[in-house]
Amino acid sequence: LGAGSRSPDRPLGVEAQAVVALCRERPRPVVEIAGIVRQSVLVTKIVISDLLDSGALVIALSADIEPNHPNVLEAVLVGLRNRFGDAKSA
């Protein structure tokens, strides 16, 4: 995860501020963020989800990942299905 370019629409809580500050330094995995802010991975994922929705965070791909690689596309598809499971398939 990396810091986004947009400011959040509302003031951030302490945990959210810490997450954004960490991601400004460099992209970080969720488990590392959870460990540093001393929250469970579940709580951290909820905070991150809100920050992603607001544009304060973005998903950063590492330089060695090919965006069109089938494994990456499959991971994106799984993530979309998990998040929007009620959406109809085309």
C-alpha cells in the first residue's frame, strides 16, 4: 500500500493517521502496518479499506510485478469478488 494523492473527506483517527504516515515513507504490506500500529490484521484491514475508499491510500504494485500476468489478474478478480460478491457476472 502507498499513500494516495487525495486528502480524506473527514478528519482521520489516530490509527488512520499512523497508517497514512507509514505508507508515505514507502509501500508496505498490510501485516507490517498492523504490527507497527499494534492492531489486529482485521482492524487494520478495515482502516485501510476506508482509506482506500477515500483515496488517502492506493494499492502499489512492486516494480517486478507484471500487471497483465495471469496470476496478478486472478488475484485482482478474487479481490473484486470478495469485495463485491453480490455483483452479477457478465
